[in-house]
Amino acid sequence: MTARASREAAIVVRVQIPSPLLSYTGQAEVAVAIPVLAPELPPTVSSVLAALDGAYPGIRFRIVDEQRQLRPHIKLFVGGQLIRDLSTPLTSDSEMMIVAALSGG
Amino acid sequence: MPRTRAAARPAPARRVRLLIATRKGLWTLTSDVARNGWKLAGPQFLGHILHHAVCDPRDGKTLLVAARTGHLGPTVFRSLDSGKTWKEATRPPAFGEGSGRVVDHTFWLTPGHPSEPGVWYAGTSPQGLFRSADAGATWEGVAGFNAHPQRKAWCGGDQDGTPDGPKMHSILIDPRDRAHMYIGMSGGGVFESVDAGADWRPLNKGVRADFFPGPPPEYGHDPHCVRFAGGNPDRLYQQNHCGIYRLDRPSDAWQDIGAAMPKAVGDVGFPVAVHPRDADTLWVLPMDGTSVWPRTAPGGRPAVYRSRDGGKTWKRQDQGFPKSQAWWTVKRQAMSTDMRDPMGLYFGTTSGEVWGSRDEGRSFRCLARHLPHIHAIEAWC
């Protein structure tokens, strides 16, 4: 689940996928490549979700609403830290975990 | 009004199928046209919260399902082969970015006019109207409603409305004119458009709104379910939070036809179902609207009530139902009729039972039990 810089100025982020989203990815861990446009413009959590949606169409809208807010029972962890701001920048060793939290019966 | 029975005969069919949308997935019940024996199949979408599942009568094989899960946001699944395979909408109903509004779930699906194959409409919670021109693959907001300057006044805040969220439902397309539409909103009331949704006006005259002080307002009502009368789109029936109503166009004043219901039973309920060929025949399923509104069969003795004269008189129909201790709740999308003759009448309960009649309500039997909480039933012939 580490990110690394590629020769094409991109980082590859490995993302852990919860069971409610496996119908999109088919696997519990996937890797997505995020372009690095400039050193002062590092990829963000939002850009990871966009890349994820490019690879697995429809997945982003199930976890982020049309106002760019995380849905109520979805949590994101980057490097083990709970992230609420989708503009949070990723570092070269970032990793992401999507968690479907408690949602009732 | 004289009794009207349209000349159209039921379409030939080899089977009758019910689409059962539940809080935990989709099931189907299928029978031959005699409707003697029913076969239950499913689940599909196990664990998904489905508010509506609808077949397109224009081709008989396109199905749309409104879905979300406890964790995930709302979407629409579509099948072009009668439910054998499904694909997710690539752009589900969603409000515009920056609008501040978020679709919690798609609540209602309506196929469009026969002259517009592939067109569907969706009503959401909170109240929003969406249109697809490609059989549910992509959806666009109907700006004439969603961005109407009066929308917020009509609907109240997104936190108002029914316990599981305010919603748009009962999207009706006039079979004679694709630009003529009605919608129902809880809350908000019934609204009409004559220009394909570009503009809307309230249509609630004569309808009580007991939860407001003073005389009934122009809007803000709580229609639970609105249907065209069978074979006569100039007549609408409405089961409202505050009674049962009939509207005969071009009048814009609803007539209170719930007043003729037995006082001990009352005129509260969620669904209303109509005979597909007889504009004077309809069914309601009363629920207890006293004290704290249990919304269960009055006295634990369920019955449907049928009118054959446009609501002037009502007849109790309960043959086959439990005679006591049956505390059913039936939601607004969960009663449906088929196109056979005699017509079949079906409904599903929140306790997971499906009941059906193949003789227009004279007798009922339980077709399935132990299903999850049923949100919607649609007969697919």
C-alpha cells in the first residue's frame, strides 16, 4: 500500500477496498496511477478517487456525493490517519484505505 | 359520472410477474395467466435497499431498479434482458454540484411516454425530478423543477417530510400528451406541468392539510400516492395523509371521496390502486391514523376497500386475510394491479408478506412470506 514515483511523473497508490465496493473492483486491493503535474501540486485524496473512478466507473459516486462530501458511513484513512478533507495531499509513501463503517440493520 | 369501461382488451401474455423491491433486495413472483401457482425467485441485489423496481411496458424487457445500500450512495441498475443481466447507470440521478443538495435515494421510477422510447423519469428523496433519455443509463436533473424559484417554498427544507426523508413520487405522464405531467411530493403536494417539466403549478385545491393551521394552503400537502384512473387520464385518484380524493379535469378542485369510508376504519393509508380498464374502480388499503399514527391495519384486522363508483361508496374486501392480530403496514408503492381479466390485485407488507387476488379483490391468498420489508410491488405482465 505504498505510493511511489514513476518515470512518467506519477505515483501509484494502492487502495484497500471494502466489501460493499468489491462489485466494482473485484479485488480487495487495487493500484491506481496518479499524475504529478508539478512538485508544488501534489496529488490529493480527491485525485485518487477520480483515478479510481476512471478505472472502475461509478465507484466514486457511491462514496462521495455530488457536493464532494464523503457519504455518512464511509471513512478514508491515509497512512493510518482518518481523512475528512478530500484535498489532503498525498506524499510519496501514501496509502489509502476505504472503510464502510457501521450503518445500522 | 357514468361508469366508463374502455374497449381495450388485456394484452396477450403467457405469465404474470411481480417485481418485489425490498429493503434487502429484489425478488420476483411468477405465475401463468391463471394465477393459480406462483414461483418465488431471488434475491438479486441482496443487501441493497431498493425503493422501486419497474418494467418498461413499451418493450416488456427493460427493468430499472432504484438502489442504495446502508453504506453507499444511491444509484440505478438497469437490465435490458428482463432481469437476466444488470448494469449500473453511468450517471445516476444527482443534483448539480454547488447546489448544496444531495440525493439520498431514488424513490420512484416512471417510464416515459410511448412516443419517447428510452425516456424515463425518476423522483428522489429529497424531492428532485430527473430524466433519462437512454433507458436509465444517464440521468439529468429537470431544471424546470429542481431549479424552480418556488421549489424550496413548495417542498420545505430537506429535513422536512416523511420519517425516512421527503420524497417525490407518483410521476404521471399523460398518455395523450407527453408534455403533460403530474408529480406528487411528500411534502409539497400535487403539481402539474403542461410543458414537459419546464414549469409547474400546485394542484391541491380541495385537499385538507390538517397539519397546518388555518385554511388549506396552496401547497405543502402530503399526497401519499396519486394514480390516473384506468382508461381515463382526465381523472386522478389520490390517497393523501388527510383523506382520499378524486380530481376530474379540467376542474382543479379535488373531491373528498374518503368521507364515504366507514368512520371506524378511516380514510388514511398509503397506496391507491386502480382498475386498468374501469375509471370508476379503485382500491385503498386503510391504516390506523389515530392517536400517534400507528400506520397499521385498523384494529389488526386488515382489509382493502373497493369503490366501483368513483368513490361514492366503498365495499370492504377481506376474504382470505387474517381476522385478527395482523398489524400490517403497506407502503405507497406496494400495491399494484395486473392487466388480466378478471384483474389481479397485489400488495406487499413491511413484514415481508405478499398477498394477491385473482378476482379483483373478492378473495386473497398469501403468495409469499418471510421476505424483507417490502417497499414496492409492480405487476409486470
